Amino acid sequence: MKLKYSKLIMVGPTNSGKTTTSYKYNSKKSRIFNFDQEYKNKLNIKLIGKKKFRTIHQSVLDKIIKNENNLCVYEGSHLILPYLFNTIIETIKSESLVFILFDFSFFDLWIRMKNRPSYRKTR
């Protein structure tokens, strides 16, 4: 079954494969919106209880909502809090929206990072 969507948002922790996966969608029909590189300085750190959450800055959310390309891949969102999910979904009701969640255990992420050539050079 082929999914039809107009927005694809990658959500997951560092080194979980968001960038690698998003490059598979980089073609003339799609464009990668790289959150990490373009908006790294606009990450908000929110403390809720004893946990820190990284959230999307409002200007980034506005760019997601206003973008009119046929297909955009939004990559590099480490964590989006539920109220931001709701905002996106409520605002883009007429469009198909797909979230790909990369859910890795810490051990799996450590193995992936350890096997990266850039990590090996630092040892």
C-alpha cells in the first residue's frame, strides 16, 4: 500500500537516521527542509518536571504551515511536544500529513554512533 501525503515530518533522537532517511526523498518533486542546519539556533529547551524537551520555534512552525510545495520532508525535529503536533494538524486539515517516528533504545543509538566514521576518528 502506497501512502499519499503532502507533508512528511521526521521525528526522533540524534543519530536515529532522520537525515539519512530524508535524503531518500530528495528529488525534483520533493525538497528537504533541514531543521538542524537552518534553525539550530531557534531550538527551545523547555523544562517540564525534571525532563528537558527540545521544541520547535514558532517561526519554524510557521514555515512548515505556510509551505506550499507538493511534498516537503521536514527532517531533524528531535522532539515535538503534543500541543505542537495538534497545532500542525489543526492548521493543515486539508493536507495529508505523515510523521515518521524513529524510536531507538539508547543502546541501539550508541551502537549506531560508535559505527560512524566520524566517531571512529575521535577515538
